[in-house]
Amino acid sequence: MSEALLTDLRFYRLLLAFDGDLAALARAERCRRCDGVLHSARYWRKPRGLPAGLGEEYRQRFSFCCARRECRTRKTAKSLRFLGRKIYAATILVLVSALRRGATPATRRQLQTLVGASRRTVTRWHRWWCETFIRTPFWQSARATLHAPVSTAALPASLLERFAGDPATQLLALLRFLGPLTGGITVHAM
Ligand SMILES: [Zn+2]
């Protein structure tokens, strides 16, 4: 685990590049409802806690809309930058939650300051991992693919350590693992 990744612009840019690839894949799959062509329909997010220096594109969620007027199904690509509708970037939700485990109060405060989150917000993330995340259909099926059970009380640190490599590689692998939580389709009301 590494706190340095929280402010590493190269790492964040790498996530953007991977999101570009995931978007291209999502678009190539066409509309899941009618097999129509997908048009780009990006939307803006206001992710918090990111270091300065990332361009405007970083705030765009890569999403598509079926070109057929009678369908218009929206499909949002999986993302390594955003975790569902959470306001803070996925990297922050994972790393700050993992690093605060066993940390001294001073270190916890430092982490909060680094990403501009209050203690209450960080506590809420902890609860999200230990209470909401574990009840998602994604986790219910994904946990079966792991070699041994992970401690749910120690999430996401306990999950992060299941992936091999240096801290950046581990985090990338975990963000990819969480991918199914982040994309999906929305059928528009007619
Ligand atoms: Zn369609």
C-alpha cells in the first residue's frame, strides 16, 4: 500500500487511459437491448480529492447512448476512476480506507487532509466497505472467485493484499476487479 499514489498524476493518467480502452470496448459491443450503434454521450462528474493538474477530460464519465430513437438505451463503460456514484475518486475510496486501518490518529488526519475529506466522510467510506459493499450482488459472486475468504471487517485492505505486485499494480488489479460495480445500462423511460 502506498500513500504516494494518492497524489501521483501519472497513476491517475494511467487510469484515464485504461478508461479510454474500456469505453472503446463498451462501444464495440453495441446496444445490448437492440444491437444498435452507440453514440458517445459523456457526462460530467465532479470527483473530489484529486490532485491538481488533471485535465477537464478527467471529470468526464465515458458513456454511450443507443442511436436508435425508439431505444436510446444508455450504456456507461466500466471505470477505474469512478466507483459507481461515489463522489470521491475510486483510488481515494480504496487507498484512504485501506491505509487508515491500524494507523495512528495523526496519520489518519494526514490522510484526510491530503484528499480534503472530513473524518465523518472517511468513516462513512469504512461503513460502505464493511456494510454496503459486502451486500452487493457483485461481491456475493466475486468473493467465490477468491482462493480464501477475506476479512470483511478489514476491507478494502484485506482485498488489496490479495493482488500481487508493487502498490500501483495491486491497486490497478483491485480497481479492475471492482469494474463490474462501475458500469451498466440504463433504459430510458419513453
Ligand atoms: Zn438500442
